[in-house]
Amino acid sequence: MVAQPVEVTLADVYAAQQVLRDQLIATPMLPELRLTRLLGARVFLKAESLQRSGSFKIRGAYNRISRLSEEERRRGVITASAGNHAQGVALAARLFQVPATIVMPEFAPLTKVVNTRNFGAEVILHGSSFDDAVAHARALQAETGATFVHAFDDPFVIAGQGTIGLEILSALPEVDMILVPVGGGGLISGIAIAVKALKPSVRVIGIQSDVCPSVMASLRGQAFTPPAMVATIADGIAVKHPGELTMHYIRRLVDDVVTVSDDDIACAIAHCAQYARLVVEGAGAAGAAALLSGAVRPEADEVVCAVLCGGNIDGNLLARVIEQVMVQQGRIIVLRLTLLDRPGQLAAVINHVADCGANILDVIHRRAVWLAPLTRTGVELVLEVRDESHGQSVMRRLQEAGYGVERVQLGHWPS
């Protein structure tokens, strides 16, 4: 087996680039024109969500497995992952014809579990968090003698992820700032090693979920006590404890780490779908979320690259995210009114709504629940409108037609 480097250097990242040169999709660097107009900075997206296995993780996993001896390959590999590393290891192991066992948290997204199995790996669901899965994988490793492929705290994994930094500088040499989602820190460590060696002036900023800000707390010397179960749509960066090796590089090379909320991330997922035509998962959208929310405020004319590190989002969750964001934007509204309980009354209301150009998503009759007069029936209309002002015009039209209209305020459920 090749000895692991004591220090990951630019040369190690270049070596990983050679190992990976025939295995990767050349993911595009896309200009993001809407964010550019909103912020005044030139914003680009590194669409690593389009990479093989749906995320950047194939880079580090393939580079690590490529360094195994023949005997180690026969014994196979084992790892723990919330999902994307699982798929990266499973695909890399299949390419090398190496047996792979993946331990995933019990609540890992179904899409990621199914995809990992489809790559040929054995999947074991264990624990409520990434850290629980790691502990179980380590115990299985001791029993089987398989090689543990760490999701982030490994020099070869870090070097593999760093190849993204080389690609960013090649495609966008004028870049001033790179936004990188941070969980365990392997991706940002690798990118920072490459970028700071070649262009030290570039600011590398990490983005974490505010539910699990383990790296930010560590940098600021703050105590972080993670909850037993971390609930966030950015499951890919919900890592309770960053790596020792990755924190070494983050402290040396990363300029800042900020946090974003699940609401920020949801808006970014919807933004990427609507304006960049990209399907991006929660962790992958963290950089775009930082720009949209103002957690990161680039200077005018700065050149900014946000790394969209993954696109493995469950279809049902994507649909829910987009619908919720539409509610927040005033594009989906709910109106209540009462009608005479006679034929044709509902049709008249529907015609008024249609004349305003609004789309009816749902109609719900309410009688006893609302305690409406016995001669009347309650109606709830779920409408799709263009924007807030369009919704207001629909309400005015119904009020002018003589209906008493109440708008249901759609807020957050109790936590």
C-alpha cells in the first residue's frame, strides 16, 4: 500500500487529478445571472451536483480506493455515510471490483439508500446519526478486516476533493471568493489546499447548517453539544464532529465559516431549480443559500463561485420544498369564504377566480367544522397566483362581488 502523506499538498491534489482524469464528468461552471443582478457581484455555480453518483464524493472515494493493495482490495472496504459518500464509495468500489459495505443512519434519505444498493454495495442501516453509523462501521471493520474509507478525515480523500479547486481556478481564474458547504470538512480542506497554493488571495468561506454548526463552533472556541438526532434538510453536512485532519486545514486556510437556516436552504433549492435549472440537495444548496440570505455579502464586481456539491434529493422532498417556498413567496394562498348552500354558488366563485387569472389547486368544503349557518357552507380555496399583488387582486375581486373573504395566514408549525 502507498504510504499516506503526512501533509496534504498541492502535489497530492495534482496526483489525485491524474488518478481521476478518466473517471469524472467535467462538471460545468455556470453563470448565475439572477444572483448576479441581485447582488452586483458576478456569481457562478460549480455544478458538482451533476457529477457521477450525484455528488463530489466519487473524487475522494476513488482516489482512496485506488491506493489499496491487492490484498486490501480482496478484503473489501467499509464506510459510514449519510448518503453521498456512501454512493461515492459504492461506485468507486464497483469500478475497482472491490466488495463494499456501507453503514448509513436509519433515517438516511431513501433515494440515497436505494442508489447505494444499486451500485452494488451492501447497505446496513444503523443509528440515528452519522456518528452512530461511524461507530458501528468501525466495529464491523474490526471483525472483518476491511479497509475503512473515511468520509472526510483521510489525506487521499481530501486530495481527491481538492481537484474541484483545480477545476474552479482553471474555469474561472479571476475568482475572488469560493463558497463551500461544510460537514466534516473534507471538501473545503481539499479545495482550500489547492486554491490557496495557486491563488492565495481567493477567500474560501465555509457554509454550515445552523442546526449543526460544529466546525464554526470549533473555530470560535465555543462548546457545541449536538442533539441526539440532528433534523435538517441539509443531511449531507449534518456532521456533529469534524475531523482532526480537516480542522487542521480549515484553521490554516479557510477565511470564514457562516451558517444558514433550513428556510434559507429551501429557498436556495427552489432558486436553483427555477433559475439555474438544476436539481440540488440541501447540503448542495448551502452556498447559494448564504448568498440569498445575506449570510455572505460579496463586494460589487467580486467574482464568486458557489460549489453545488450534491444533487441527491428525494423527489417528494423536492416537491414539498418548492411548494413551501411558493407559500413563503405569496405564490400559493389560501382563502376562506362562506356561500349559500345552493347549486351554482361555487361555480360563480370559481368563475371570479378564473377571470383574475389565478389557478385553483384545491377546493375544500367546510360545514360543521366552521359552525357556519345551516343555510351556508364554508369553502377553502388553495390558489396559485403570480405574486403577492396578484393574490391581493383576487381577494379584491371576490370582496367586490359581495363575498366575505378571509386569508389564512400560513406560518410555521410548532416545533
